[in-house]
Amino acid sequence: PHPLLIAALGMACTSTTASTTTTTTTTTTLREASAAVDGGPYMGAAINAGDLRGDSSYADLAAAQYSLVTAENACKWATISPSRGTYNFNDCDYIYETAKSSGQAFRGHNLAWGNYNPSWVDALSPSEKKDALVEYVSTVAARYPDAYAWDVYNEPVCDDFPFAAAAGLEICDGTEDGLNAIYKNSSWYPDVPDALELAFTTAAEALESVNATDVKLFLNDYMAESSTGVLYASKADRVYTLAQQLLAKGIPLHGVGMQFHLDLTYSSFDGVAANMKRLGELGLEVHVTELDVSCSLTASTCSWDDSDAAKQAKIYASLLQVSQSPPAPTLDTYHHRPPTPPASARCRSAWMSRPVPRSNHGA
């Protein structure tokens, strides 16, 4: 990637302490740096609807720095349909329309997830859940025909990394039935065994009904970024296997989102490159999603100084280099709270989302 883009990415990060916040600004924004590169990626951020409405500095920074936006929570099921049979699109619509008016791409997050669902969904019978899933996905997907992409199904794959159980995550049960060995128990599985496939086919049909067949449909998950390493490799293999299975069935899967919640010890860049390559060889795009680099994945608090900020910037730059070889038009950021990030020693302005390879799904 162009050195200007790497420099802008690193300099846009914000370092924080317990008592002060210092923001380093550049004359070149992330959006401008990317636009200056031939085939440069989108630069994006997760946007909070309340802050976008109520904080002008937040809105100004989001418009200046980012060419793509994702709704942090505004387009999730619990926000849009908190009670059965009702829809409230106010926040999701606001982010979508603001993005359009600012010349930004809109990435939807998400249509189906095992978490963050309203209680009425979990109370349904299996057959009612299936009907509700079809109705909801059809309604929401068709409402946003100009979306760039949707995370159609979020975090379906079970976990087995060392501290997964301690973190309260769903552990793979080890059976080899083709489902329990991959899927985690959730609002949808096992009640609706084909929920993931149904969500993708329903979304595709809804978008076709409004002549929006260019919208990209993604599976999004965490801790599956690298094909090497004890924390990532086995889940990365399960995500890859699931993608193979879906494609073999003709399910309209266009790409895989990798969330990238990292800390300062991260170094599995070769494994990331290999994992992106094999997914790209399936004809899929890869979006590096929700990237944040914290001081620790396990500690609730930790110290932070300029040397840590330098390590953080180096990880961002390394991932940018990996994700942009070959060049691709999307780099999407997530969980950013401009202009002042939380005092957790994170620069949340860089989850990177990029298609691999570009020739399969150009922007």
C-alpha cells in the first residue's frame, strides 16, 4: 500500500490516559489518503446514531475521515424490532441517509445474530422463529438498496481457544454431524438448523426484489483471522469449512468478515495472509472487521504509554499491508467513537475491511 495511507492510518490514532486525551491530527485525512491511492480501500467507522445526531464534532470527524460507515447498534434486531410486529428504523435510517448525503458507503450490521436479540424472539417456537427470521431479514434488507454490504449472519461459529470457556463463550461440542462441530447454540441454532442459509437466501431475494443485486452478503466472526496459532487456527478452519459448505450448496455468500480484536502481542501476520488467500481462492472477499488493538485481551485495566502507542500503530500498519496485497477497495473501521475514544488504551479507528480478490467483487 501507499506509504501515505499507512502514515495517515497511524497518525489518526488517539492516545489516552486516565486524566487527559490527546488527539494527533494530520493535514491528510484517512479518507483523502485512501482516495489518493489508485484502487485505495474505503476507510470506515462504526457510527453511533445518538452521537451522530447530538455531537457536531463527532459528525464532522466521521464525515472528514471516513468513506464508509457501519451502524454500531442502530441496525441490529433488538434496536429495529424490540417488540413483535413493530419496526423502528429511525436510527438505522438516519445513519444510512447521512452516509448517502456525505458520499459515504453504508455497511449494514447485522441481519441475524445469536445475541442482541429482543426477548420475544427467544420465546418463539422453532417454526415461529423461522417465520420471524424470514420476515425480518426480508423487511430490513429491502429497505436499504444502496447499501455496500451486509453482515447477514454474525458470529455463528463455536469456540475452542484456551480462555473461551472462562470468557463465557460457546464451546464446540466435538461432534461431527456437520452442524454441532461448527455452529454455536444460540437464538437460532439448533431450533432453526438452516437459519444461516435461510438468512442469506432471504436477504438475496429481498435485495433482488428492489434491484439491489450488487449488495455484498457477508458472514462475520471473531478469533478466526489467522490459519496459524493456538488462538485462531482451528476456528479459522471451521469458518473456512463453513464457507466451503455454503458455496457448495449455492448459498449467496460473497465474503467473510474477520473481526480482529487484538492486543499488543499480536504477530500472526503470515497466518492472516494465508487465511485471506485461501478464502480468496474460494472466490470470496475478506473484510477485516471490528479491528481494535488493546493493551491486553484479558486484563480489565492496564498501563499505556507512548511506546505502547507505537506498538499499536505498527500492528495497524502491518495489517494494512497484509490486507492490501493485492490492492482492494475497502478498508472498514469499527467501534470508533470519534473524536474521543474510551480511556481503554485502544485506537478504535481501524477495523479494516477489504475484498480479496478485487476482481471477483469490485466496488
